[in-house]
Amino acid sequence: MATNFDILGRENVDDLEAILAVANTDVDAVLHTIKAEADVLFTWDYERSRPALGKLYEKAKTSQWNAETDLDWSIEVDEAEVARMNQVNIPGGGLSGKDMTGTPFEKWKEDDWLQLGIEMQNWTLSQFLHGEQGALICTAQIVETVPWVDAKYYAATQVVDEARHVEVFAKYLNTKLSGHYQINAHLRLLLDDIIADNRWDMTYLGMQIMVEGLALAAFGFMHQMTTEPLLKKLLRYVMSDEARHVAFGVLSLQEFYKELNSQEIRERQEFAFEAAVRMRDRFLQQEVFERMGLDPAEVLPIVLQDETRPVFQGMLFSKIVPNCKKLGLLDAGDGWLRDRFTDLGVIQFEDWADTGAEYEMLDEVSKDREEQNA
Ligand SMILES: [Fe+2]
Ligand SMILES: [Fe+2]
């Protein structure tokens, strides 16, 4: 077994009780410690033998941006208005027009639904923030553990990118929204697992392919929906970095997986599946309902009836599935991962654009600069 949690031992992958049993118990802790076991590698081979990574590194150097000066933080944000705009498309938000007789939502007025939307927004941006810190730590780890000099160079640029992402989400939450949430327990377990694994390529698979692939889709979704100009530009810029990050994962693992045997590939398939389940489980947003004074076990079965939910949730896998396919993980070993992704209802994305080269198209920072110079 590739990892130390037993999602695969869960009787039913949708077992709500088992999902909710995973909760964050140390919500007031300021520090969280993980024992990392990976070897730290020097390489004396300074030969630049991986041109695709070299190209990505050059791109990263010219597409840097400054969160303080490239975004207009003087823009005033009406968070209720932003929540209102997003609400129809946020899981749970589509329920507000339904008949809620006999449920804990029975007496809810428009204001309560709006407050739910505001909390969901605080929660979502908070999880983006924590995920970004996970990326910051993982890419610093990749600098240490990856054996290839081109990858160390590139990963170093990503460390700076991720610091900037932590910076912008923290500032947006602090100055434009109304409250932080602690990291969701499912997300934390996933990050712990990625960081603790002693195989350097698992950091890539967990972070660059799974967490970042989902982030790229989630940012894209929010970017499309929101008309709040500060958030919109912030997401455009973050996404143009993230597209490079996912490409870094695809390019590196494509090469490395060629050397692995079928048992080793199966371990990667299991790791990818478990990561997918963890990420899906966090979208129940159990902490939001608790903050609203509701019992998640009571209200989630109602929330899950929202028929917009599977569509939204599925979309979050629209980058992960094609990238797993490109890496050969979908169909290796009799299609083990293909079957699991079919069960999760996300296999339909397998032929969507993978992210090996998409970063060139998504370079919004360069586009803006060219426009300014013209
Ligand atoms: Fe990031
Ligand atoms: Fe990233």
C-alpha cells in the first residue's frame, strides 16, 4: 500500500459517516509538524539535458509578477454581492429556491442563504490559501529531492510563485472577506501524506498533478463566475503560474514513469486515486455548516441532493483525468485507475486538453505586458 490511510478499505467510497468522522481536532494550533523521510540529493551533473524543463524555466523567469504592484488593492469589495453572484453555482447555493419543509433549512430566509454563501466563499478562499502553502512546502522539497538539475532550477522558481500565491490569498482574505477557516481535515491529511512520502516523484504526483490540477480547474471556474475585478485579475495571474506548475509535473513524470515496473506504477495509481477521494471529500465543506450552527450529518444528505453539485464537482477533475491519461496512469495494469475514476464519475474528462503545453496559452502576465507596451 502506497500510503498510510485506508480510503480503499472504506466499505463504500461515498460513506458519509466515514467521511465526516475525519475532522480537524486541533483548530487552534498555530504550527503543524510532519516528519519528512525523503533523501536530499545533490547532483554533480550540471548538464542541461532536459530542454522542455529549460524552456519552462525561462518562461518562469520572464512571467514573474509582483502581488503588491500588479494588483489594485484599492478596489473595494462587497463580499455579499460577490457571494450573491456566485451563489447559484456554489454547492448548496442552488438549494435556496427549493422546498425545505421539514428540514433544518425550513425557516431560512434569504439572508441566511446569503450568509451561507459568504461563509462558503470564506471557506473556499481559506482552503486555496492552505493548499498554496502546501505547494510552497512541496516545491521547496522537490528542490531538495529531485535528482535532475533542470528540475531543481525550475522548482526553485515555483517556490517563489507559491510564496506569492500564499501572499495574495492571505491578503484577499484579510482585507476583503470576513473570516478565515482552518485547513479542512481531508486536505490536511492529503498534504501530510504527500510531504511524508519518501519517494520524490510522489511529491510531484500528489502536488503538481493532483492538488494543482484541481486548483487550476477550481480557479478557472471561479474566474469565469466572478465579476469582482480584483479577484478576477488575481485568479488570472495565479492561473498563469499554475499552468506552468502542472506542466512541470507532467513533463517530469512522463520521463520518470518510463523507468518504473508495473508494481511501482500500481502504487502511483493508488496514490492518485486516494488523493482524488480526499479532494472530493473536502468539497462537502463540513466546517461551513458547523459554523452556521447546523449538524453536517443532518444537512449534508439534503445538500447532496442539489443536482448542480455533481456537475460542479466533476469539473474540478477536468485537468487531473487527462493528465493522468497522458502519464499512462489511467490504463496501466488493466485500467485500474480508469475503473476508479469511472466510479467517481469523472472519466468523461479523459480526452480534454492535458496541461503539458497549455501554459503558453495561459500566460496572462505576458499578454498584459505586451498590451501595456503597445
Ligand atoms: Fe499556487
Ligand atoms: Fe502551483
